[in-house]
Amino acid sequence: MATSVAVFGSSEPPPGDPLYEIARRTGDLLARAGYVVVNGGYSGVMEAASRGAREAGGEVVGVTTKDFGRGPGNRFLTREIAAENLYDRTRTLMEISSAYIILPGKAGTLAEVAFLWALHRAGLLGRKPIVLLGPFWGGFVEELLRRNLLEAPQATDTLRADTPEEAVELIRTQVSPR
């Protein structure tokens, strides 16, 4: 399997929403660059990234769980991994991916970012880049640093991008697609 990049973000944006379209473009660019797109497999940002990758002829892996009471993953997945629970789902997403792009989201997305930072701090991630996509994250990270809720090494090793093109280019400079 080619190198995988996980895309995290809100499950809420419908098609046509700006966040959905940003995620769709991100999936498209990742697939065209030769990466497998990995995500939580359901709606919103996950569906959009899946759709963008599939429309570009790419592979998409969705890691799903019955903890949400949902059925199978979105229709754009090429492969689905059924995790036993939410913890295993998150762990699998992080383990099978060589890089991460995080779009804005709610509590689940914030938990995933916090978990990524905790694993990074403990040295358990290796050199896997974390890219925060969108202007929201700049103020968020700065506020966490100001309040001493995030250590500088975690923040400085976390990359920020304003556009899908910038996010994918940051990944390409650090992780080969093959």
C-alpha cells in the first residue's frame, strides 16, 4: 500500500459547505500526489476527503466503529476497517498513517489533535508531520501556548497551512508517497 495520510475534521459539513469543499480538494490533491487517504469513514470532512480522492482515482481507507450507531462508511471508501470501539478507531487512524491533516472540527477533532500532540510529546509518533489546515488553528495554537497548555516543541513541530495546496505540499516535503 502507498503511503497514507489521515484527514481529520468535523462530521457535519454537507456538500457545498466551504469546509466540505476544502476537505474535498485536500483529498483530491493527496490522491493526485500518490497518497492513500485515510479517515474516519463517515460524513462531513471524512466524506469530502474520500470523495475528492476517489474522484481523482485514488484509494481511500475508512476506519469505522459501531460506537456511533451508524451503518457502514461513506460510499467513496475503497476499503473499510471496522474498529471495535472509538479508542481503537483513533489508534488505527494514527498507526496506519504517515502524516496527518486536521481541518476544523468539534470535540472529536480536538481530542484527536490533543492525542496526536500527546503521542508526539512522548516520542511515540516518530517523525510524522501534523498539518493544521485553515486560519482557525493559528489563534487556537497561540492561545494554548499563551496559557501554557501546549509546549513549544509540540507547536513548532506542528505545521500550519491556509490552503489544501499548502497542506499537501508540506506533507510532500516530509513524506514520500511511496
